[in-house]
Amino acid sequence: MQKLGPKTKAFFVAVLKHLAESRIPFLIGGGYAMKRHTDFERPARDLDVFILPSDAERVLRLFANLGYRTELTFPHWLGKIYKGNAYVDIIFSSGNGIVTVDDLWFKHAVEDVVFGLPMRVCPAEEMIWSKAFVMERERFDGADVIHLLLGRGPDLDWSRLLDRFQSYRLVLLSHLVLFLFVYPSERDRVPAWVWEDLLAALQAERRGSRDAGRICRGTLLSRGQYLEALERGYRDPRLAPEGTMRHRDVVAWTNAALEEGKAP
């Protein structure tokens, strides 16, 4: 893993120590969790800390009181703690509003050592669930999913993983197809019954009712690449009745993409 500068490393260590002392439950994700599950190293640019949604304001208030600059960047899923140019992401859901951190993340967390400190990292199943929906023009987490399948496939709780995807199992199927393409010699890392379950979901989708209305689920994969479909009358699944996001959260998330020049 790429070596951090001493000031950034000291900042990350301080954040982790403050969190540990606070006794607020948290998990480490990102490149540190990827290294634990896959042994693949990735550059360390920031630190991803996962918490329960109910603890978001509490964590940000803790660090604000300690003198750090904090912000609730996107109220439906993400806050940040800053020191200079370095920052820590405080994550409690996902940009599409689907992958919310809950007690199962903590129940199935894995022990590790990060910066010499005993820590718990996100479970591989929840990492796959979270990363599977990231398919932006500028970022695609499919390779991370594939490496998690390679590293942990035989040990995964596949039943829990399938439950996580619920009605979006075709997203998982798409990643498994790519895994089979990338690592054909490792096909046995995905149990046969998983393929059968997901292929049945594919057939059910193909035979689905035409009365479901016009919906574009692309917005669950990219915040910018399917905006025109919404303008053409397709329903946004991030909103009720299918989704959990509020209209103002969708607007803020979309505007951020437009401001960053990431949407077409």
C-alpha cells in the first residue's frame, strides 16, 4: 500500500484513537479492508470509516468539539472530517440510498491491525454489496468486487450476500459473469446454487410484468449517466415507492456530480 505522508498518517491515527476512546461503534473500509480480504494493495489516499446512521451526527460533533473541521457532506450517506488537505470519510449508507450500514456489518466484521492499532474492518459480503453499485464514468468498483470474489469466494456467506441484493440480484449476477470472464480457472469459487438462483432471477426479470411502469435503474449505478432518461419520463428508483432517498438528497447528489464535471 502506498506510503502516506507523516502528517496524514498522524491525522488518521488520531481519528481512530478518538473513535476508539469514544466507544462509538465503527469499522474500517476502503483500501485497508481490501488488503485484509484480498491481499491486493491499493494506494491509500483517504480513510473510510463506516458507522451506523444513528451515530453520524454524534461522530461529527465529537470531532468538531476536538477542533477539526467537519461537514455532513450528503445527509443521506456521507460526512467528512478534515485536517488540512487530508480527510476521513464517515460513511453510513451509499450514494444511491440502498447500502445502509446496519448491525449485520458489525456482527460479521473481521479483526485486523490498521496503523498498528487493533481494528475491525468491513465484512467482505457488505463490501461487495456496496461496491457492486459503483459504475460511474470516472469510477468503476467492479475490479474490487472481482478481487473480493477471488480472495473470499469459498468463505463468503452467499445466502446473506444474496439477501443484501434483494430485488437487485441482476447487479450481482453481472459481476459474477465478469468474474468468470476474468478468472475462468476460479469458477468453483462461486457455488453452483448461487448461479442457479441468480439465473432464475434473470428469467423472472425477463418475464416480468409490463405493468411495472417505465423505470430507469441506471441511477442506482451512476448519479450522472442516466439523467436524460429521467427527463424523458422514466421513473427514478432512488425515490419512493421503490427507494429511500428524499428528492432534495437526489438533487444535492446530482448537483455535486454536475459541479465536478462528472455528468455528461
